[in-house]
Amino acid sequence: MTTIIIEENSPQAKQLLEYIKMLPFATMIEEKKKSFREAAEECDAVSVDEFFDDLDNRIKKRYAGNTAI
């Protein structure tokens, strides 16, 4: 199996994709474009505020009681 990524922003690319669809040995899997929200939910993304709050808490916990800083 070989994976090829083709940007569909030119007439030649569109023609190539139409040709590939007709080939008996080729299977096209068209990926549905996701919204930003869907993509973020899929990878368990967090807000910037939540990220920095967690980072700050981890730094405080790591260096709690360390007076060298």
C-alpha cells in the first residue's frame, strides 16, 4: 500500500483524482474536513488558560519548599 497526498487546488489535481477513482486497484478514502472544535475535541485539547494554570501548578509543586530559587 502507498499513501499519496494530493492537494485539490488545481485542475490537473482534480483530473488526476477523477482518473484514480476509475482504477479497479485503487481505493480513495476522502477525509471529511473537521471543524477546529471537532479536531480539538478529538485530541483532548485544553484552553490556553487551562494549560498555563496546569503548568504553573506543576512548577509550584515541583519546587515547593525549595528556597534556592
